Amino acid sequence: MEKRNNVTEFIFWGLSQNLEVEEVCFVVFSFFYMVILLGNLLIMLTVYMGNLFKFPMYFFLNYLSFVDICYSSVTAPKMIVDLLAKSKTISYVGCMLQLFGVHFFGCTEIFILTVMAYDRYVAICKPLHYTTIMDRNRCNKMLLGTWIGGFLHSIIQVALVVQLPFCGPNEIDHYFCDVHPVLKLACTDTYIVGVVVTANSGTIALGSFVILIISYTVILLSLRKHSAEGRRKALSTCGSHIAVVIIFFGPCTFMYMRPDTTFSEDKMVAVFYTIITPMLNPLIYTLRNAEVKNAMKRLWGRKVFSEANDK
């Protein structure tokens, strides 16, 4: 079947059609986006200025913060502007680029979280071999692998969508271009494409989640052999990782490990993993992770961290 594309732009329905609600959301999400930028930049500056790149945990945490900034920036600025706009439009090319960006940075984040779990597994379960296993060369290769994996995943998603014909309607019941809402607009049968999209996303989400669960289960079991102080430090570090994994994978599982269907709750769930999670990550890693908190205290001398310790 020859591809017909009469659609040059898409129209978002946005988070709400209520003007008052949109004005409130504009203030709230503008604040959230500023927290995302400042919080993640603070972690990146701490790692850079403290010369902490030599430690694998900080090495990957730095790039997790960078990915969080990029990931939220793919959707948040457009969504915030659209909250006060009468016409919420995006060009066809812009929509495909946004779809690519969401899946590229989202998938890369999943792989970085998986690598960070492996790093903690080696540090706690094989401490004598840690520096040998997690040397700089291997860390660089693992980081490169996360970017390549994210690229391959997203390019498959986009390739499946761009070959579909769109001849109207062009209204998307969402605030950004994602696979399932866009597939609903294609004027052809998308069953096979939907299955492949779900298999692609589901395999990555489920596979990574299973690896993470196994890794942290092994870590927690191995902590029984450590001293009380060792258990406390390990739990402080791993606790922050586990919290991030739960708040990120929960919404992602709901969105992508299911058939090609959309629900009214999708927009709220998407807000959680595109904005709330990148905003919470810096807070979790500073308030739940004693090592990061101490590094920030040494570098910045902020009273806020002393007050947090006192509490």
C-alpha cells in the first residue's frame, strides 16, 4: 500500500481543556522543570568539581543526571508553553523528533539504572575485585552501550511510525508525541506495528526490571555477612537506587508493557515518568545517599545538608 501523508502537523489536547486548571499547571510544572534543571546540574557540578569521575558510582550518576535533564527537556518546555497557548500544535517532523527523543533518553536511562545496579552488586558482593572489574575502560564501554542501546530502541520505534500513512484526523489526546497515541491516528491497520512496538518496549522494560530485581535481591542477601556499619552504608546507597527504580519502572511498565491501547490515565502516568521522576532523582540521591550528601557538603558547605543530617 502506497503511503499517503496529508497530515503536516498534529494538535495536542494537552493535560486539560479547563483554562483555570491549565494556569495552575503552568505555575506548578514551570517550578518542577526548574527543580529538574537545578537539582541535576547541582549533582553534575558536584561530580565535576569534586573530581569524582574516578568513582564508578559517581561516574554513572553524573550521566544519569544529564539524561534526566535531556529526557524532561524533550517534553516539558513544549508542554509548559502549550498550557497558555490557544493552539497546541506540533509539526509532523517535530512530532517524530519528539517521539525519538522520548524513547532515546528514556531507554538510555533504563540502561544506566541497570548498569548502576551492576556497579553496586560488584562493590558489595565482590569488593576485593571491584577496582579491577569496574575500571575506567569498562565503565566507558558500559556507558557507550547504554547510549547505543537507547539509540537502537528509539530508531526502531520511529521507523515503525514514519512508514505509516496519516490522512486525518490529526488530534492527539496527549501533551507529547508518544507511540500509542500517534498509532491511533494512522489511516491503516496498525495491529502488527503495535505488537512490534510493545515487544520492543516490553522486552527492554521487563528484561531490565528483572535484572534489577535479581541484582538488588542478591545484594540484600549478601549484606547479612557484613558488619552493622557496612550494612548501614550499603543500604543507604542501594536504598536510593531502589527508590529510583520503583518510581521510574512502575509508570513505564503501565505504559509500555501492554497491547496497543490508550487509557484516560495515560497523561497523568506520563507526567510521572517524564517530569516527576527526573525531579525526584536529585532529591533521592542527595537525601537518601550519605556519600553524595557528604560530597556536596565538602564542596558547597551548604547549611541545608547539615540541617538534614540533624533531623
